[in-house]
Amino acid sequence: MKLINDCWRPAPGIWRPVSGKEPVMAGELKVTLVRSTIGVIPKQKKTVEALGLGKINSSKVHKDNDAIRGMLRKVSHLVTVEEV
């Protein structure tokens, strides 16, 4: 597994080119809440809840798609992301 520090800037090996065409995203991402949502903007709290994360160190596996990547970008300071 590789850790993705900035979810919008993929780590090496996350994108796999297919015959010179568009890159293909990884299959699944494991998202872990590492910081508390106390004191963050309410919209960010809702995003964390929508990702299925409640308590610190709770994890959830999501399929890798643009919607999930966008959500992770908004709360990147609260979560860590790993390729599964």
C-alpha cells in the first residue's frame, strides 16, 4: 500500500497508463480520520460524515472515483488516504 499525501496529486504508481491513453485510477482507497472535526467548518464535518468516518482512527474503504477524490481534497487536512 502506498500513502497518498495530497489526494489530488497522486503518488507514484497510483495512476496506471493504459496504452498511452488517459490514466486509470487505483481500485480502492482506504480513508482514515486522523484529526478531530471539532472547530472545523460545518461543511467539512458533513463531508467527513458522508465519507463514513465518525471517530478518530476510524477507517473506511471507498472506490476510487472523482467524487470521492473531490471530497478527500476538501478534508485532506483531517484524513490520510492509502491505496488498497
